[in-house]
Amino acid sequence: MFSPPTSREVVQLFPLPARKRRLEGLYLSESLPPPAAGAPALVYANFVTSLDGRIAVTDADGATRLPEGLTNPRDWRLFQELQAHADCLVTHGGYLRALASGSLGNVLQVGLGADGADIARWRADRGMTAQPAVAVLSASLDLPVPDSLAAHRQPVHVLTTAAAPRDRIEALGEAGFDVVVTGPGPWVRSRDAVEVLAGHGYRRLYLQTGPRMLETALRDGVLSRLYLTIGHRVVGGECFDTMLRGAVLGEAGAVRLSALYLDEAAGGEYGQFFACFEAG
């Protein structure tokens, strides 16, 4: 038996044997897998979920927010470590609208502030850009683009469908954004998005999207790795989002556990798991 982990450690439960690992650098030290078979770029995703599968809840006024108690500085640290590996962050129009309304925080930059200085150095040491590019998937093109993207000189690619309003396609193009029509719709499919972004030279794509993109990434066989933070908390609620919607996935949803960590110092009396699954 080993002594209990300190506040800066987690316990690796899998693969065995169990051992203590330092939280900072846990994901920075990982070697990411190759792209899924037939995919032109590595695609990986991350979700925070409760034990009852809630990733977001909707307030009475219709605002979407993260469930209370699931997010904490330790999960945020590992979220940023996953961002550090990315050439391009993939998000969606719903997130930009939530960001503009103030219901969600800004997660479009990495390595900012004193607590992220080592992450910024990690990218610089590997010859990576200071900030990853950002791809926004949107069918409506109702996009309040945050000023932080221009402030940090991040390339912005807008991926949409042939059903998008023509005037908004033209307006975004005139504003200097790279707008690409990927297919007929009704939404942007993951394989189309991956092929477009790989064509721009991006080799590591971090999905900061929602259930629909995760579903199509699994169905299209382009997802290589899925990270989950599982809070030791049951959230409940009448209106909520879970990790996946749509028809049964079948074998397309089969994933393999590659790592599992127990974090007992998440805050208060509740802990969390950090899990990693291989897909594709």
C-alpha cells in the first residue's frame, strides 16, 4: 500500500499497478494517439459529466450553464493541458452565443495567466503557435465572434452548410473570416470538418463542441480519443444536456479504457474521476 496522495496528486487506478501521479503535467506528458483509421487528422474530445450524465443544465430563463459543483480548478488545469496539444480548437455557434451572453466563460485561449505559464512554455518549446487556431461550426451563422480571437491573433475558420444564409456568409467573409461551405446540411458533419481543417495543415483537433459533433465523430469513425471528467455528484434537473443524442450508435460507440485516475482533492467532500478512452 502507498500513502494517501497529496493535494497536488491523483491516484492512477488503471493501468495497474495503482500509483500516485502529479496532477500538473498529467496530460501534457501523454503521447496522443495517431489519427483514427482513414481520418486525415487526430481528433480528440473532452467532456465533464455528473454521475447521472449531465453535461449542462438549462435555467428557468432558458440559459444553458455547466452544472454547479462539477467544474473546479483541477479539472480546468487538465482541460488546458489538452488544449496545449491542439493545432486547432473546434467549437460551435451555440458556445459563442453563450459566451456573449455571459452564461459560459471564455475557453478559446490557452496558457494565459500565472497558472498557465508552464503550458505556454510547453507549446513554445515545441515550436507551436502561442495560441491554437479556432474553427466554429454553425448552420445559422449567428456568430458573435469574441474580440479575444483577434487580440491573440488566432486564425478563425467558419464551417457551415449550403443552407446557411447567403448574406451572413458574405458578411463573415468581408470581415476577414475563412468561411467554408462543407455540405448540404442540416448541420456540419465531423468528417467534413476534419477534412477541411486538415487541408489547412492542422493535425491535432480538439473538439470543444457538444453532443451532435461527438455523435457524428463516432459515427464517422474520426474520433481517436475521448477524455471524461466524472464528478462524484448526482445533478438531476428537468432540462439538461447529456453527452449524446440521436439514434443508437451500436459498435460505432464502442471505446476502450486506456487510463483512469481518482482525484480526491477536487474540493469539498466530493471527488472526481479523470478517464481516458480510445476510439476509432
